[in-house]
Amino acid sequence: MKLTSESFRDLGPIPGRCAFAEPDAASHVRLSSNRNPQLAWTDLPAGTHSLVLICRDPDAPSRTDDVNVEGRVVAATLPRCDFYHWVLVELAPFGEPIREGEFSGAVTPRGKPGPGAPRGARHGVNDYTKWFAGDKDMAGDYYGYDGPCPPWNDAIQHHYVFTLYALDVKECPVSGRFTAKEVLDAIEGHVLDNAQLTGVYSLNLAVKA
């Protein structure tokens, strides 16, 4: 089983158009096109009935004290945790590759609607839901894909791990509003195989990505 993309190569930089924000020399960041990357898969195992796609950033700061604060840096030594950017279930296994921008093509304040998604699939909420919870202009349920927006003062580049799971069931056993962790718990015992593709991204102009 293999997962590839025409938008970026494995361990290569994710293009700014596929990010939530891009670097800006004057204001640190500006909102970007937020297009989901193109993704294609091959060599699915026999008995695959549906696919689950999850994108996570394992490099999110575990503490936010220094995040995006002038004159401070998010230290490379700070413990890191997962931040989920995309949760997609019940993707048909034998359809066409996902086109760039097919599932997301802009930043949507308060989040894109869900759980209904293109191709008869369903979206879960990503972790921008928690990140913007206290922001009166941005708070909402963020369904589907929202791309990279690491701290502009982070000392490290972030990795974005796209994982495609081949399942032996047509319907993922989650309902209503669901998260990546709920999906991962629900598909335990139903995964035939998985494939990963990783891109890197930084908003810190001093960090090479």
C-alpha cells in the first residue's frame, strides 16, 4: 500500500497554497489558500471496503506560553504533542485520486460545515476547533482539512503526517461530530494496512523548510 502526492514529495516542503497561513515579512503571517493536497494511493490490500485519511502534526508545542509572542522563541527542546489537521472517513477505495483543492480551497472563519464531505465521505472536526475556541471571530467546529499554521516563532519546522488506512468495513463506526482520536479508537481491529506521506512546513523565516 502506497500514498503519494503531486503537491509535495515525501519529507519535502508543503507548498504555501496548501497551508492555512504563509510567512509574511511585515506581519509574520498571512492567510493562505488552504487547499488540500493532491493524494493518490495504490496497492490496496484485498478486502478493502473503505478508507480513512488522517493528517496530524506531531510537533505542536505542548505549552503555548511563547507561541507567536514577540521577542520570544518556541524552543526546540519543548515537549511536543499531536495536532490533527484532517479527519476523513468512508472514502471510497477505488475512486480517482483526491484532487488538490477538492475538499478545501480557502480559510473559512468558524470552520467549514460537516460532517458531510465530497464523494459521500464524512469529515470529522480538526484541532483548529480547540485552538480557536476562545476567539469570538473564529470559534466554531472546523470540519475537514485546514492546513499548516505552526507558530511563526517556532525554532523547528513541523512535520505533517498524512496516514491512509484501509478498512475491512464500509462504514466507520463513529457518528455525529467526531474527532481523529475517536476514529482511531473506532477502527482498531478493522485496519488491513496503512500508508504514510509526510511533508514539512514552517512560518519562521529563519527556519529552513
